[in-house]
Amino acid sequence: MPPTESQILSSFLIPPSPLPVVLPPTAFAALFPSSTPQASIAHLYRLLSYQRALLTDAVKKDIEDEARRGVVQRRAVVKTRRAMERGEDDEEERIEMA
């Protein structure tokens, strides 16, 4: 079965792992000079992790919204095509009857 629109968007737009898996707190702390207080680094790390989670949640919501819009668009296209086919069939019948 081919991947859905949601699966494709999720695989490209949503990070595969939470921040602690990608960048452990110890590796994050190593990016700062040793004179930086650990409490400040920990606070910054929690803030960064929280912001990343918020962004991921927003992207997930946008993907869900886009998938819903896609369903509506597909239905509209199918409805229009069917209407056009019915209109063409009616016109063909009129030509044959004339």
C-alpha cells in the first residue's frame, strides 16, 4: 500500500526523536564554557526541549489539517468529474436522439 499524505509529510517534517535522544543534556552542557552555571544550562535545555515539543505538536496539527483539506479537495474533484461525465453523457444522448 502506498504511503498516505500524512505519512509522507510526517516523515519529512517531524523530527524522529525528542531532544534528549538527539542531544543529551551532557552533550548540550559541553557546548558552553565551564564557567556557565549548570542551573542556567539545565534551564536553557528544558526551554529548548519544550519549544521543540511545541513546534513538533504544531507541525503535527498542520499535517492533520492538510490531510483533511486533501480529503475535501479529492471529494470535490471526484464530484466535479462525475458531474462533467453526467453532463457529457446527457449531451451525447441528445445528439444521438436528434
